[in-house]
Amino acid sequence: MRYDVTVIGSGPGGYVAAIRCAQLGFKTAIVERYSTLGGTCLNVGCIPSKALLDSSEHFYNAKNHFKEHGINLSNLKTDLKQMISRKDGVVKQTVDGINFLMKKNKIDVHHGHGSFINKNQIKVKSDDGKETTLETDKVIIATGSKPATLPFIKLDKKRIITSTEALNLKEIPKHLIVIGGGVIGVEIGSVYARLGAKVSVVEFLDGLIPTMDKTMGKELQKVLKKSGFEYYFKHKVTEVKSSGKEVTIKAENQKDETIELKGDYCLVSIGRRPYTDNLDLENAGVKVDDKGRVEVNDQLQTSVDNIYAIGDVIKGAMLAHKAEEEGIFVAETLAGQKPHVNYLLIPGVVYTWPEVASVGYTEEQLKENGTSYKSGSFPFKASGRARASMDTDGLIKVLSHKETDEILGVHMIGPRAADMIAEAVVAMEYRASAEDIARMSHAHPTFTESFKEACLAATDNRAIHL
Ligand code: FAD
Ligand code: NAI
């Protein structure tokens, strides 16, 4: 079989690249080793985690907030089996949607493990051992990532688990120990904390979500504490053992003191590694860097001229929408267009409640770069809309250039921050000043008014409702 473009991997990077290639007139194939399309994001990542976050949030609100709203419920109980089964239904609908999109765009789907025979031939080995060779002009590697672990941790996938197993537990943990207070740690930790688990986070650095603006981590820490989180920051895990029923972990702080925690489950969420296992990159001459990521230039072209790579398997943030943008970028580059990805403006979102969302530079980065900036913040407790919905935790912080007032970074923790960050992305893409936003009408009462108020605060310390 002969193709103009063969995409290896059907995650948000791969399937979006394949659709755009097909739209641009390329005869396109996609190779996927799993039985369903959609990759990590649709099967064991973004979509199932958000489904469980939504279900657990309903339960938490029913238990803790409904009474104040004047709604009395008795006999409130969780049904984890039903929650997981609803989540599976959401995943099924979503991955089925990708099958439909492949058909609609006349993309050939080859199920099986793909590997390079050489730079123009891909071998696809299906589960039943059948081998097919695809002849191809161009290749896009979109093989994604897998959970990272530590050499001394034996992931038994029953008690010592990754996010994949955590999305399919049969019982609510009594005590979930989470190694790594990054995005997965706080999202999956939130699911089970809301359902009643005690959640202990052991984090190597000095706070939660440490790569985001520090104010966000500090606020999130305060809020999650109320729902049953406890933290061991600046602790390095040294031992993780399972007895089959109980997990024991040991960690050292910076004074070399050791703590021991016992729980019934341990979630290892210390990042993800690029996945190129058995891809036989060397047969095509594709180079990887010292972190195992496929090396690419500014055109996302690998060390071999007809082979490109996108998404989690290359450098940069491991985010679905980053992978998607790169998929479009490569397809349009192959068609001779001049696309562009603005990496600074790829937003980051954490789907806890309150949600955390951010775009542009953090305050720490601006300080480190020596950029002169102003900062304006607005707390949700001063928002009428937030009081009405009882979502008063959190704030929006706007960082703008001291002389030009151009917005350089927006960091929010609060209700619907995941959706509200889009306004900040548009503003920054068009290089708006904080005052530009401050002078635009925002519907009342909405959470978005808080962004306007934070911009007013950044402009000249002239927030109205503060
Ligand atoms: P992947 O989605 O990993 O897809 C790669 C695909 O390639 C897989 O299907 C794999 O089976 C296939 N493959 C690999 N090797 C081969 C081979 N040799 N032959 C054939 N097929 C192969 N990101 C967000 O932006 N928002 C979120 O809310 C979010 N939530 C997440 C929650 C969790 C629990 C996790 C784990 C991740 C989450 N992410 C989120 C990250 C997101 O899932 C990834 O950034 C995204 O899936 C990367 O897309 P990709 O296309 O590069 O790779
Ligand atoms: P992460 O990089 O977000 O967090 C890992 C955390 O583990 C860091 O805070 C790090 O300091 C800590 N850590 C590393 N080694 C440690 C050790 N030995 N002991 C204790 N702590 C240690 O990675 P995470 O949470 O595993 O997520 C993986 C990827 O998936 C992320 O890059 C993220 O972008 C993506 N993702 C995105 C989501 C979203 O966009 N909402 C949701 C979930 C995942």
C-alpha cells in the first residue's frame, strides 16, 4: 500500500495531523497499536479523567454545599462502579467519533504496532501477528508518552498504580498516597478526596503544580486541604513497597529525616516519558535526544528529511492541544504553507475545583528575565457571580509590561478558569494591553468580569469592586 503521508499514533497529535493531511489532499494512513483510536488523551487521559472529575465534583457539592443552597438530600451514597461505567461510556462515544472522522476523511486506519523498515517503509504488525508494509513518502511520528517511574518502584498496577489504573479502581481508596504533586497528582487526588479518601501528596519540590505561577500552587494547596489533602513537600521518595493489601512508602526531607506513610493505594505521577519503544527509529536514522525525545528542528522535522514528529514524543509541554497544533503545523508545512505555532500562548489548565489556568509568562519567569512588569489581581470573593454560586475561592492575576502595559501573563485559579483563559489567549495573541481589556464591556454578572477587574488593577491599580 502506498501513501503520501503515514502517521504513526492516533492521539490528538496523530489523528488531527491525519485529518488536516487528508483535507489538504494527501493520501493518508494512520497506524495505531491499540484497538481504539484517540491515544492517551481520549482513552486514558484528558477525557476519562474529566469525566470522573465531573462526577466526583457533583458528589462533593451534594454532600458539602447543597444544604446551604437549600437542597436537603438524605441517604447520599457513591456508586463507584456506575461512575466508572459512565466514564467508559463517555470514552467510547469519543473514540467512536474518531473512527467516524477517519472514514469521513478517507483516511486508512491500520491497527497494529508500527515500526520503521527504512525511511519510506513502515511495518505494521497486528495483534494476530499479521504483518503489512506501508510505502510512504512522508512520515509523522506521533507515538506520545507513557507514565514515568523510578528505578526502585515496582508498579504492580494493583496497589502501586499509574493514572491509567487510577481511572479504573474498583473501590474508593481509604488512604491514597500520591507521589508527585503535578497535574495528574492533583486531578486524580481530587477525584478520590472528593469521594472520601485521605490523600497524601509527597512532592520533591516546595509546592503543588510547581511549574505554574507560584501564587496558583499556594492557593490550590489551601483549597485542596479542605477536601482531605495533606502534603509532604521537599520530600524525596526512597522506597515504595506493597504487601498486596497495604502500601508503605518512605521519603526523605532535606535534613535527611525519613518519614514513613502507609496507605492502601499509591499513585505514581512523577511525569511521563516519550514513547518510542520498538519503533526501530535507527532503521530510518531518526535521532533522539538525551531525554529519549525525538529530536526535531523548528519545522518539526527530524534528523531525516521526510520524517516529522509531534506531540508528547518531542520537546515541550505534554498537552493535547499542543500536540494538535503541531499536527496541523506539520500537515500545512508538507502542503507548502507557512503555518505558525506560538508556544508561549499555549494555555495550561488544571481541572481541579477551583480550576487553575494560565498563559504566557509566570511572575517567576519575568523576574528571572529581568522584565519590568506590573501585577494586578482580583479575588473571586469580590465577584457577585462567584458569591451567587458559592465559588469564592481563588483569584485572577494579570502581569503586564511596566512601560507598554502589554499583557505578558495571565494566571487564574477559580470557577471556570479553564474556559475563561481563552479570553486571555486571544488578548495576548493580538498583543492587547491590560487597559484594552479593562475598557471592554464584560457581561454582568459573570466570572469573566474578574478578568476585566484584574486588568483594571494591573493598568493603574483601579479595580472598581475592590
Ligand atoms: P498520545 O495521546 O499518547 O497518543 C499516542 C498514540 O500512539 C497512542 O494511541 C499509542 O498507542 C500509539 N502508538 C505508540 N507507539 C506506536 C507504534 N509504534 N505503532 C502504533 N501506534 C503507536 N492534556 C491536556 O491537554 N488536557 C488534559 O486535560 C489532559 N489530561 C490528562 C490526563 C491524564 C490522566 C493523562 C495521562 C494525560 C493528560 N493529558 C492532558 C495529556 C495528553 O493526554 C497528552 O498530552 C496527549 O495525549 C498527547 O498526544 P499525542 O498525540 O502526542 O500522544
Ligand atoms: P507533572 O510533570 O505535572 O508533575 C510531576 C511532579 O512530580 C512534579 O511536581 C515533580 O516535581 C514531581 N516529582 C518528580 N520526581 C519526583 C520524586 N522522585 N518524588 C516526588 N516528586 C517527584 O507530571 P504528571 O502529573 O505525571 O503529568 C504528566 C503529564 O501529563 C504532564 O506533563 C501534564 O502536562 C500532562 N497532563 C495534563 C493535564 C492537564 O492538562 N489538565 C492533566 C494530566 C496530565
